Amino acid sequence: MKKLLASSCAIGLSLITQTAFAQDECGNVSLVSMNWQSAEVLANLDAFILENGYGCSPEIIVGDTVPSLTSMVEKGQPDVAPEGWTGLVPEVINGGVEAGKIELLGKSLLDGGQQGWWIPKYIADANPDIKTIDDMLAHPELFPDPEDSCKGAIYNGPAGWGGTVVTAQLYKAYDAEAKGCALVDTGSAAGLDGSVARAYEREQGWVGYYWAPTALLGKYEMVMLDFGAEYDDAEWKRCTSVAECPDPKKNAWPIDDVQTVITSDFSARAPQEVKDYLSKRGWHNNTVNALMAWMTDNQATGEDGARHFLEENGDLWEAWVTPEAAEKIKAAT
């Protein structure tokens, strides 16, 4: 009997040890890199840190918001969406969380995805009274229309963008035409970017639609105007975002939640310190804008951008990881 008990205890201890060891092993991790620059560099950053700091075997998969997040809920793959724009698919996300299929670990973008009307910082600094859209509309002469210097100009995005529709509706809501401003169709993303670049290089006035995080806002410092109104979700759905709606009201642009999403299967098998890292890891738009501007200027890949960030921002990323992981990551960069 003593031998039997001893044998049983040994087997039990062995199973416990194996289980603990398995839980300490990170193993394979699939991360989705959404098909835009900020998501690409964040996926590569996570892959580098998980591999070199925590011994994981990461694989980066290229995807897009709706199919990737839907696949995580329905199929349990990929394991991690580092930059999940969860507000774009609220039904999928809420249903997945309620069903126990996915978990939200924290904000990837601490100040969220931002869209709105922006002006150059040098204009904001020279005119500290201009803080809202209405303030800007009181000074159309500071934002001259290149086709008619007697008018101001508000630059819009290209056809087909949701932000273009909203800008056109807000143009009507704020009665911008009657206040002396034309709405300028930039024709394309390149046309929109070019209008910003030309204004900045000549230190001229500019106001129009843009968003963050973007490389352009890392290169040209801009200030987003306050809407002078609280966000009204019902009005947004009724009219602000509906091109055919004839009577839009003043409204604010909602800030998009951008979060780290993991599957419940990955949560169950991942070491706690890996989940702790993914929960703590988050950065502000200014940081991402500057990083993307560097990537654009240097024609850098997401992997290049991740290494550059690690080399230049130790004070930021070391707070996300354990001291042991930090030493391993430093040695690998």
C-alpha cells in the first residue's frame, strides 16, 4: 500500500509539474496585421517582444478588420488582433465577448482613433482664439480657397470614404457655406495629403478632414478642432453619417475604440506574463504618428519600424514587460 501511495503521489506530482510547465510555455501565437501602417508595425512589435522576451513562436497573418475579428469569434483564429478597431463591428465584438469566444485586454491606442477637422499648429498658435469649428468659421480669411481668395476652403476626403460623407454633412450643419467657406473635393487620398503638404511648406492656412494615427500627422503637426457639441449617437445614425439626409445638426465625431483582442483559447493556454504584456501595451497617437512618419521617410517595413521603436523608446516599452523580458529584448535589438 505504501508503494502504491508513493507511486500515485509521484504520478500526481508529475502531472502537476507537466501542467505548470505547459502553462509556462508560450508556444505558437498567430497575430493579425491589419492592412495599414500602424497595425503592421504594432503586430511586428508584438511578435518581436513575444518571441525574444517570452519565448513564443509568433506568426503574422495579414488581414482586415471585419473578416479577422469575425474569424476570431467564429473559428478561434488568429489568436491575437493587436490593433482591433472594435467600434467598427460592435455586434461581432459584443456577441463574441458575451459568448466567451474572445477577450478585450486593453486599449492599443490610448487616446483612440480620432477623426475630425484639423488646422496646422502654426495657425492654432498664432490664433489661440480658434479652438472650435465655429471659431474657425468666423475667420475664413485665414483658410483661403485656392480658386477664390475671397472665400475660405474646407478640404474634404475622396468619394467613397465615410469621413467624406460626415464632413459634407457637418459642412451643412455648421452652415459653413453661408459663413464664407467652400467645400473642396480633393479627389483622392493623395490629393488630400498633397493639400496639407503644400499648405505646410508655404505656411498657409488649411482646414479639413483628417484622422489619426497617420504618418502625415507625424510629419506635419496639426491640431484637431473641437466640435463645440457633444456626440449624439442617435443624430449620428439619423443624419450625420447619412449622405442623403437634408437636415444635419451639429455633432461631434465619436472616438474609435482600438483594443487588443485575443481568443479565449489563447487566453487559456498563454502564460499570465504574456497576457500582462498585451494588457499593458498601449501607445498614444503622437507616438504612432512619429513612428509612421519615420517609416514612410525611410521606406521601412513593419519589422524595421518595430526595431526602431524599441531602440528609441525604452522608457515606454520597458514598462510593459517584466525586467527579465526587457533584458532579453534589449539583447535581441
